[in-house]
Amino acid sequence: MMAKKIITFLMVAFLVTGCSYFNKKEVKTTNNKTVNETKDKKIVNKEKQEEQPKHLIVIDAGHQERGNNEKESIGPGSTVTKPKVASGTSGKWSGLNEYELTLQISLKLKEALLKENYQVIMVRETNNVNISNSERAKIANDNNCDAFIRIHANGSENTSANGAMTICQTSSNPYNSSLYGQSKKLSECILNKYTEKTGIKKERVWETDTMSGINWCQVPVTILELGYMSNKIEDLKLSDDSFQNEMVEGIVLGINQYFE
């Protein structure tokens, strides 16, 4: 009789201890799963944050196939007028027109910026367009972009002239002087990185209030003059596909620095 009681007691004790053990094990597994799920959610949220576009950039490939000599005001409310848009210069040695070169660079810049997680809007993606300088600025304004990058190339009667420059408004611009600081910084960043990457001589940031496409802007803006198509060495460089990739890389580095 005593033996039966002992056996019964041991069986009950085993069942209670076993259930407690398995319950603890089950809770431990559940807790690990919860921790892992929390970690997974944090990783997913971090990835989503990294996927968010950085900034909106509007790119204007300067000029177009056919110029438009109709007049427009150089700025809001101004009585001073200029032709709406020109066809630009051309390269004697490369055979490229400026409007062709600027579109080549702008399309490459678009792809490079998209890879960097920027949002990009193009003013034009073909040469056969008719968009005035004020209308180009309006595209940037209407989209409230973070930076308006205008791609151009220089020309001169002096074939030895060479180098790159950027252009922005002055601090006393009658139309958008409040943007001077941002535009100047954008111009400096792009010019510095562009010339560092390409080895093209750095000329200057030219501050002027004579550019319609700048005066009509209500967003930070710069014009990048890539180099001189009137200079044999630069003309041939600017038209070279592999060198164009370096040019674009320099512009992207400058844009990145501007937003740092």
C-alpha cells in the first residue's frame, strides 16, 4: 500500500515538473520568435527609409534644334526682353551641336541621379522642341524642385579659351535675390567637383542678372558651362563617351555635396 502511494506521488511530481519544463521551453521559443520578428521589422523599416527618394532634381538640356527669336521678358515684370531661346554653339572638330551635346550629358546625368535615388524631371528629352527659357524655369518652379541644373557649353572666337564655369544670379537680383545663397552654393559645389573629376580648368562662378532662365526661377538654380566647344582639345573631350561619364560623375558628386 505504501509502495503504491510512493509510485503515485512520483508520477504526479513528474507530470507537474514535465509540464512546467515544456511550458518554459514553449515560452522561450515564442519569445525568440517575437524578438526575431521585431528585428525583421526594424530591418524592413530601415530599408524603406533608405529607398525614399533623396531630392527632386530638374535637368534642363540647354538650347534646342531650332532657336526661337521671338522676345520674352528677362524676368517677371521686366520691360527688358531677349530671344526666347537660341540653338547654341557647335563644335568644329567634334561636329556636335551644343543642343546635341547638352542632351547627351543630361540623359546620362538623369540615369546617374536615378541610381543615386534622386527623383528626376527632364525639361526635354529630344532636340525637336520649342521651350523658351522662362518656360524651362516654370517647369522647375511648378514642380518645386530642390535644384534646377541647366547644362550648357561655351564658345568663343578665341580658340585658346578653355575651362568650365557655373552661373547664378547676384545677391541683388531684382527677381529672386532670396535664392542667391542656395544658387551660389549649388554653383560652387558642382563646379568644384566637376573640375576635380574631369581635370578641366576651373574658371569661376559667374554671378549675373542677365539670364532669363535664372531670373524666372523660384528654386535654387545653376548653369554649368561644360567647357569650350571652340577649343579643339575640349571639344573632342566633351564629345568622347567615356569622358562624358567622368563629367556626369563630377556633376553628381557636386549635387551630393550640395545636399550634405
